[in-house]
Amino acid sequence: MRRLWAPWRITYILTADKTEGCFLCEKPQERKDEENLILLRGEHNFVILNSFPYNPGHLMIAPYRHVGEVEALSVEEATEHFLLLRRVLRAMKQAFNPDGFNIGLNLGRAAGAGVEDHIHTHVVPRWSGDTNFMPVLADIKVIPEALADTYKKLKKALDEII
């Protein structure tokens, strides 16, 4: 049997069920954007790389306000959220040239929300053939790029796109 070591996953495994605090509230307040992988700040929302990505470039758009339901967003929050999504897609196309995207919200625990009381939109760039036997047979996803490198590419592209 061959083994693929993914030591960065242990952090997620050990912290996935902890409910203390909300990282989507805490990280933007720390003002350590690069360290916290915050790519872009709007007036009502921010863009952050997922620390445990499905693919390189997997990010989330979230409101600063701790809110768990889409219908509870103000018009300004909802509008900016979607405008940031448009900007992120343009930047990802420029930085990574993906073949497609998965975009979605997991609302509630039954829908798979890891953070169920602070909504956030996942944006996952996809490439033809990016799914292979690893997730199916070994429950492992191979991420071929370091988060710091992904951050630099997307940050550069986002800074160029207004």
C-alpha cells in the first residue's frame, strides 16, 4: 500500500467540530490579511482563501456581520457580495485559467455547512480531469499548490481587477 502524507489536514480534523468563536468574524478583525489569507476587503464583505481547499484557489466570500441566513442580509451586503463574486471570477480566470467553477452556499448543518451561523459563498475553480482516483478510493484530495503561492497569484489578479 502506498501512502500519501497530507500533514496540513490534521489541523482541520482536530478543529472541525470545535464551536468556540467564529473565524469569519475573528479573522477580519485581526488586520493580518496575508497571514489570515484575506484577499480582498469590501465595505460589507471580504474574500478569504479556504485554509482547507478542495482545489487551488478555493475561496469564500463572507459578510463581516455574523448572519446565518441569506434573507437576513441587507440589500447593501447582498449586492456587494454578488459584485465581489463577479470580481473574484474575473481574477481566477486571469490567475488560473480554470475550465469551470463550483459556486455555492451550504445553508444549515443538513446542507453540509461547517459554519452554519455565518453565511459564506464558496468559489472553487475546476479543471477538466481535476478529479481522479484519490478522493474516490483513498478519501484524499491532492492540492498541488501551497496556499501562500495561491494567495500571491489571486491577490495580484484581484488588485488589477476593479
